[in-house]
Amino acid sequence: MAQVTQLIHDYLRHNKKFPHVYCAGCGHGIVLGSLIRSVHSLGYSKDEVVLVAGIGCSGRMAVYVDFNTVHTTHGRALTFATGIKMANPNLKVIVVMGDGDAMSIGGNHLIHAARRNIGLTALVLNNNIYGMTGGQASPTSPEGTISATSPFGQLESSFDIVEMAMASGASYVARGTVLHANMLDSLISEALEKPGFNLVEILTPCHTQYGRKNKFKTVVDMYQWYKKNTAKLERYRQLAPEEQAKFTPIGVFRDEMRPGLEVKYATLRNKLQEQPNA
Amino acid sequence: MSKKKGQAKVTIYPDWCKGCGICAAFCPSKVLELWPDGKAHVVREEDCVNCGFCELHCPDFAISVTPKEVSRRKTDTLDASTGGPLDPSAGTDPGPEENVGTPNREDENGHKKA
């Protein structure tokens, strides 16, 4: 167990201002740690990993970590990442997005990246709110959420990111929480190793913008909520339907070993090069 | 290292701690406490079972759990094969204190802050 923190410090850019910008208790820091541990455990060098981040609190992650990083425009992280992967398929491209980034502004890009099944690893940090811009309701805010744009409760129902990714055709889809950090490590390292489009939804608390308005007294209450209201997928499937409504399932939802677009493209290119007259 | 009590040393880097209280709330042995100064403090280190929860879940990378240096008898400190002392680096981790004790106050443009 020792040296975990030391390891994380080895991967941070110490010329940036630390401690990082995230609020006290924000789960984004835990995701950053988990990502670093996963990359380290798989033995990738810093130069072969590309971290592409969009806009929002999650976008700051690209600033702190010492990989090749791109901090892109709002919602378009996947498009930049698609270009990077097609240009150099040897790179491990990790896309970090928030829920607003991935599901509303970049919702279209997420669908099509999943449909193309391009070899990216997308981490969607779902905190149910637009945290950085002042706490507006996001497409993943549950019905009844009190937020800056829904002071009497959100009327719209919310997106399920995992269902959306599976329907769009992603080859590996999983959901984890920041409370289950060991499980998150294994989900992220598994996703990094799989071919095709891999998506891991990570439930992370935003106490400053979401928790305070929704009856969570402290940030610890939000972590307790994750402890009480999430169930491993195996256990969740055995529950009665009325019991299932109380829990959010976490685990691996889909694991298909389908080759990514960049592999198919390379195969096609080789085939055409072998037939010069074609 | 076994998960026995009193084998681990818990270090908190106060410059990085934001006092969210996750470590204190979830510690199975109540080793850590949140003090009114807004930082977590180690109060019962001897009860630590080395589960590593605090280190894994600290969002600010401000906690390090390292094996404690076990005090040995004089005869134990000699390695039987070489006759020399045991590798002193085993079990000691200097930690990222050099990065933490003097936090880098430069912002992204390289300007020094107060």
C-alpha cells in the first residue's frame, strides 16, 4: 500500500499550482489518482499516453498530469481524440469528459465515437451538475434535483450514460464510483487494455454545487450515499425489480472484444497497398 | 505487510490537505480526525490496520501510509549473508515531502504568488 502517494506525485506536473483547483472532497482528485495508478500498473511510458480533456472541472485534469495532454474546446474532446488516434494508432488515447461535456454539448460526438468503435478510452466523470459554471442542471441531473436553473426541482428525466453508450455500440462499457477506488482502478486498467471504444462512467460527488442544494450536509454524506445506493452488477441482477429501483448498478456492463476503427483502417490500407492496380 | 495494528506510519501533508474529512469518516480504526484548523490529523496511529483507504481516497494526495521502521535488536541488524547492515531503504519512504513542505507557488505563467 505504501508509496501510492509517492507514485502519484511522480506523474504530476509540479510546476503547476498545487493543491489542485478541485473543491474539498471532490471526487475528481480520486479519479486522477486512479488513472495514474492504472497507467502505471500497465507499464505505459508517459510519452505513449495522450490525455484529451474537454471543458469543465474535469478539463483541469489535463493540466496536472504529466502525459501528452490536450485541453480542448467544450464537448469536442472526442473529436480531437479521434484525430489523434487515427493519425498515430500506437498512442493510448484517454478522453476525460464531464457529464455536461459528454452528454449535452458533445452528446453527438459520443454517439458517433461509440458507433465507429474507435480505440479510445473515454472516462465520463458524472457529477449530475454543471459544477464549474455555477450549478446549472445537466442532462444527467436526476428528476427533482434542485439546481441553479431548476430551483423548484428538475422536471426532465435524466440520461443513463451506460445505456446510451451500449445502445450506440461501444465495445466496453462500465460504471464505477470514486468510493470504490480499487474497483475503479481495475475498471480503468481493463478499459485501457481493450480494443475499440471503451467508456467508463464514474460517479463523482459535487458537494459545492449539487450536494449543498440537495440535502447533503457534508461531502462525506455524498460518499455515504454511494456506499448505500450502489450495488455490484452481479448482486443487482439478483434483486427483485422493486428493490432494483433503489440501487445504481456498478460494474462491467458490456465487454466485447471488437477491433477498433483504426485497426480496420490499417488492414484496409495494407490490402490496397498489396494490389497496386486496384 | 500484514494488516496488523501498529505496523504503519500515517503521514499527512498539511499544505495539500483541504479538510474534506473523507479519511476521518471512513477510517475503520478512527486513526484520523478532522480538527478545527480544517486539516486532518493523525490521532491514533497505533490503531492503524494499514488498509490504505485514506491513501487511495484522498482527493488531494495528502496522505501517505508507509510501513513503520521496526526497532530491531543489535544482532538483527546484520544481514547473515554479507555481515553488513540490512538495506536501510527497505521500509523507509521519504515521501514527497520535498514537494509538499515548500509548495510551489508559481502559477501557470510562472509568476510567483505571495
